[in-house]
Amino acid sequence: MLLENEARLSEMELLRLCEIVNSRLGFSYGPEKKMLIVTRLERRLRQLNIGNISQYIQRLQDDPLEVNEFIELLTTNVTSFFREKHQLEIVNRTILPVLKAKDRKVFCWSAGCSSGEEAYTLSMMFSDAFSGDGRFSILASDINVQKLKEAMKGVYSSEAVKDIPDNYFRRYFMPLPGEQESYQVRNELRRTITFRKINLNEEFDIPANIRFDIIFCRNVLIYFSKASREQLIDRFHAILNDGGYLVLGTCETMDVHRDPRWKPLKNSIFLKRV
């Protein structure tokens, strides 16, 4: 079925689907995303009892709500607790002590949080570093509403939590009654996080009195066009405190020679110069 649908997807249909995604999200999807698009659409076509891609494109043109469904299909990304541990070790060892020393509340943003694993990972690290004194707050955002709902529930399978260090797991997770091999994040951790739907390619509102001390936007920029990437970096710069940190995915980087506003640290971590 998959190979058949892939063969049926014409170049014009592929370009039209990419255009819908790129215009909404600032992505740079092209022909190289053909397999991804077909894979993600296969189940949706069966749900709608639609026989071919051209009919689905017509559905997208007639039904704005279906465009949202399509966008959510393509923005579901693989995530996990304590992903890219070597990068988090740098944050834990060198950045959190700096943030803890500030005589005020510290603000963190997990941009592109998907189903919440990164946001809860950061909350565990901050809670540990700040000794539970509540002097930090985390904004966690994504464009995928379904994934945000999963994140707010804070319920994960035994497979999903297997990489959480034992001391964190015992302290911040509890078995979910009536659910076999499922665990829920404890309220004390959930209270530190605010989940919001944010499209990083559109203007987003951040309260005027808040400037972030650290922004995590990992493995998101790789999907963006060059122009959208530069625009988002400018927005991050504007809402970061001087001396704040931007943490990208380890496969992402910035040309700091052309943009001297940032000082590169290790493993795709950048400091906003004063």
C-alpha cells in the first residue's frame, strides 16, 4: 500500500503538499520528503475513505480544519527523556550553576516540546539544581495540539521512562492506577511547566515582563527554510536576557562569524553576548 501510494504521488501533488506545509510553518520541505509525507498520510487517507492524493488535496482546499490535521501529521517528531545526554551534562554542569546564582526567578523555554519529555527532563534538572525552591518556570510549546494534550497529561509507558535516572524517576513519577506499566509525572513537577500552542513561524506573544534565560529549540531548525531560520533566531535573540543561552540540536549550528551576537560554546550551545 505504501509503495503504491508513493508511486501515485505525482510531482505536482508533492509540490502542492510541500507548499501547504512550508507556507504555514516556514519549513523547506521538498521532493526529499516524499517518503515521509506518504508514510504519514497513508493512515489518514484510510480514515477519510479517500482513494488518492489529488482527492485529499481537494479536501485540504475545502476544509481548513483538515489543514490543521495535515500539519499535525507532519510535525510529530521522535523525542525521549534525557535526549542527547552529553549536551544536557554541559547544561547541568556549567549553565545551571550560573542561572541558580541569579537573585530572581529564572525562565526557560522548551520550543518544539512535542509530547513533553524534554520539558519534564528540564524541570527535573532545574528542580534538582535549585533544590526545589521554585525559582524557575518553564514554557513548553509545540504546534501539534494532540502532542500538547499528551504532554499536559504527563502519562508515559514503561518503555518511555526507561532512560530516566533512578533518583529522578523515584522522586517525580508514580504508577498510574488502573493502567498497566504506565507512569504519571507528579504534580510538583507539572506545576513548573506551562504548555502552549505556538507556531514558531508566526508572531508569538511573550509577556512583556518575561525574558528567557535559556531557550531549548533542538532539532527544529533543520526543517526550516534559511529565511525562516534567520527570522526565528532574531526572535530568540530579542527575548533572551543578555548572557542568556540558546540550545540547538547537536546537528544544528549558526554562522557566528556572520552573526557576532552569539558566542559559541560546546555542542551547539550559544551564549547571547552582552
